[in-house]
Amino acid sequence: MFPEATTLFYMEGGQPYQVAYFSTVVANLLTFDGVRTTANHWRHEFATLWRDFLSSPTTRLMDFTVQQLEQGAAEFMLNSTEAWNATYDDTDKNRAIMHCLALWPKFQEFVHARHDAKMSQEAWDPLATAFDQLVLE
């Protein structure tokens, strides 16, 4: 598919690594504190971290949409963004929460300003107010 591209989850010929290969060769090298990792574990990590990266407020997308960049990254795994949604992405809902938390101070300012504006309004009856009592600001 991408013969000149760096592959993350498939061999040079475009075929995915077999479970047996990953579990006997790669997983033995990627054992931490006695816990062996699997190809599925790294697919979860990759899909989740890639989407976290794209969703980061500091990421510049270089004129690509998030969907285009996700599709390109999914191609590296020889699967699709639909597979990421169904199987691999662990924190889709959490991303929106992080953006909400980042916006919280601005939201509070907005609410306070709306409250102050509402409280500064006074109901008045123009027919019951003498002309000399009107003050122009």
C-alpha cells in the first residue's frame, strides 16, 4: 500500500504482522514489570494517543482536517477510522471533557458578565418618569 512509508503495524509487503509473530518476537521485547503487551494493546495506544494529539488545542493541523489526518494514521495500521471508533480508541468522550475544562474560566467570565449586565438593567415606565429625571450617559 505504502511501500516507501514507515510502517507501524504491518510488514514491508503490506501484510499485517501475524499474532504469533507479534506475541513471540515483539511482545517478548515489550514486557514491562512482567506484563507482556499485545498488538491490540499498541493499536489502542496508537489510536487513542493520535486522536489526543489531533484534539490538543496546541496542535497545528497544517491545512489538513482532523478527518484527513485520522484517515492517514489509520492507513498506517491497515484499518479505518471506523475500526478506531468501534475497537481501538479508548478516550473519545474524555477529549471533549478536557476542552470543556480548558474553557471553564472563559465560561465563568461569560456567565458573570451576563449576570452583571442583567443586574444593571432597571425596569422603568417612561410615562411615569419626569423629563428632568432622565440622565444621558
